[in-house]
Amino acid sequence: MMPSHPKVTHDIRESYLSDGVVKIPGAVSGEWLSEIASMAEDELAAPGKWVTDTNPGAKTNRLFTSRYRWKTDSVVNRYVYESGIAQMAATLMGSSTARLYFDHLLVKEPRTEAPTPWHQDIPYWPFWGKQICSAWVSVDEATVAESSLEFVRGSHAWNSYFAPQAFDGSKNWTSDFQGEPAPDVAGARDEFDIVGFDVEPGDAIFFSAWILHGAPGNAGDRRRTALSTRWLGDDVTWYPHPGSDPTVTDEDTNVESGQYPDDDRHFPLVYAS
Ligand SMILES: O=C(O)CCC(=O)C(=O)O
């Protein structure tokens, strides 16, 4: 059966398929946002295992990220299962199911200089397939001028696979990945069809794991908190490779390379139509 979600209209789905990205206004309700904001406070105070932090403890100029908390954090766990975000992801992808890959908290304190460099997500992840997307939900109002996301429209369909890079700009994410470097979108913006989304609290930006995207730091004077969840559809297979994110590796799962990842311990089935 074709999955559906009331907030995913025909036009929204068509935009996702052609552009590789779409915004769904008001995708997540205010109660979730308050819970995510306070979860972020807790996480900043007592970070989990999978954290990057450009300026520990600082109140400004700090990019803090924390991944893979759905097993241990009750807010993230309930959000994954109960917010409806999995069904929206499945509907957009045209998939009858949605499995969670991981959750990713991204906090940018006021006047954070470090941008999120232009990148594709797929080369960082140990999966292959076209039905892989993120649901990036902002807790705060965020403009493209200050801190929201931008995309190269249609780049999900280029069939490119760009080498992963570290987000702090100082070192390689991995030294053993042989791949084409991502194009210098920031340095030649006029040459690309760039689309950005200002967001209100609770808006979700859904985007393909194959699309080139980036974001400024935070030029504003308020914290920008976003929770991105990463979703796997029916066509996805396990594809561990040099440069894959180490939160879940080949040693953690019985899934064989090239197989559909039906491992509920690590990639739980959250939605099935
Ligand atoms: O929140 C950001 O600034 C970047 C988010 C991002 O790149 C992602 O969710 O894949």
C-alpha cells in the first residue's frame, strides 16, 4: 500500500522528488519542541558518547552536535516513535517502511563562526539506496541569512558520491576514503541552483541523503537548535566502507554487506504502512 501522511500533499511530494528537498511547515508540534529544547540543555551539560564540539562550555561561537541518542534518551526515543516524522519520511520517499538510522542534535550557539560545509550525507553513512532522507526540524526560528540550511536543488540526482570531510575544517573526516572532493559551492555560488529555507519553530526540512547542502554558522544572537533524524526506506542496503560514521559498524550488526538492514536493535522499524 502506498504510504500517506496528511501533511505530505501531492505537491510537496513532487517537490521532494524533483528537487531532493522540501519544507513541511508546522510538521512538529510545540510540545515536542519544548522537550527537544530541554533535552538539548541536558545534552550540552552532560554530553553523550557521539559528540563533536568546537568550543566546549562556551555560550557563543560553539557548534555542538550529538548523535545516536534514541536508545538512551527518552525524549529522542518518543519523538522518533510518536511524532509522526517517520511516516512523513516514508511518504516522501515513496517507501512502505521507515527505519531509523540515527538522530542528530545540532546546536549552534549565537555568533558561531564555523559554517556547516557543503556536503552530501550519503558518503558518511554505511548505506546504499535512494530512499534515504533526513528530517531536520528546527526548535527555533532560523533564517538562511543567519543559520538555516541551503541546498543545491536537484543535486541528489547527479549520481555523484563526494568524499566526506570533517566539519571543523581542520582535519580529514577520514584518510582512507578515495573520492572526488565536493565542489566549492561556497566559492562559486552563482554556478549552482541554490535554494534555502527560512524556518519557524516546528517546520521540517526533509532532504535526500544524496543532495549537496550546507549552512552558515549562526550570525544571530540566539541559540539555534535542530534535531535531524535519518530515515531508511525499502530500497536501502548495508554498505560499510572507509569513512562510514562509526556509531554502528559492521562489527555491531549481523546484516551482511548488500543486504536490507532488518536489524531492529540498531535500525529500528518505526513505520510500516
Ligand atoms: O544543522 C546544520 O547546520 C547542518 C545540518 C546537516 O547538515 C544535516 O542535518 O545533514
